[in-house]
Amino acid sequence: MGFRFNKISTTDFDAHRWIAYFTVAVICSGLIVGFSPFLFVDLLDPISIAFLSFVIFGTLSGSLAALSNFKFIYYLFGMLSISPVAILFYNEGGALVYMSFLLVVFMIAHLFFANNLYKSIVLSIEQRFINLDLVKRLEAQTILAEQASIDKSRFLAATSHDLRQPLHSLALFLT
């Protein structure tokens, strides 16, 4: 998908289509992460459970920066990757119930982090557009100030000549 994205021109770019592709890819990867314990993990082996938990924690933490630009997609990925594992752990009972609650708390904390990061990104983009507008206005005002400075110089040169001419003739008359 990345190769196809890099090959298209800016005139053929359809953002909605690429966001749909991206959403489908995130859903598939979330489902793969979420349902991997059903295939690869022995729930009686504590090392397997710890490894699985670290992989899920790392996957969700690593995707925070990349996916929080699209808040809904990150929420979807988080829910799809943690919910099946949390439900599996809860249904197994025993000490895995605590791990289930830990996964849910971790997911909620990451949803708050993603929300804060999303707000920060949006604010940064808004500030960039505000700064671009300020730069354009500053350039326009600079051009006006330079023109005013040129006009002032011309006025002073003309006024200086008009003031010096009578004073020079008065000085000649007095001598």
C-alpha cells in the first residue's frame, strides 16, 4: 500500500479512499494482535502470558505516535488489539482476571494519551496556519513601510531644496 501511495501524483490523490485503505489495514492489524493469543499462547504458561502482555503493551505504545493523528483509528486499533485478550484473560479466571483489568486500565490510559496528543497536533497545525497568515500580513506591512520610507525621503529632499533656495538668496542679499 505504501508503494502505491508514493507513486500517485498530487492531482490523482483521493484522501477519502486512502483513509479507507488505512482504516482497513489498521482493523486487520488490530485483529491480528488481538486474536493472536487464541493461536499462539498457552494460558497455563506464565512466561507466555508475560510475553504476550509485553508485546501488546509495546504494540499499543508504539502505535500511539503514528496513529493518534487519526483519533478514531487509534481508538479502533486499541479496542481491537486489547479487548479480545482482556476478555480471554477474564474468562480464564484466577490470576488472569487481574491481568485483564490491567490491560483495560492500560488501554484507557492510552486512549487519554492519544486524545491529548491529537489535541496537541491539531493545535500545532492551527498555530502554523495562524503564523503563515501573520507572515503574509507582515510582508505586506513591510512593503508599505518601505514605500513610506521612500516617499518620506523624496519629500524631505524636495522640502530641503525648497527651504534652502530662499535662505540661500537671503544670504546672498545680506552679503
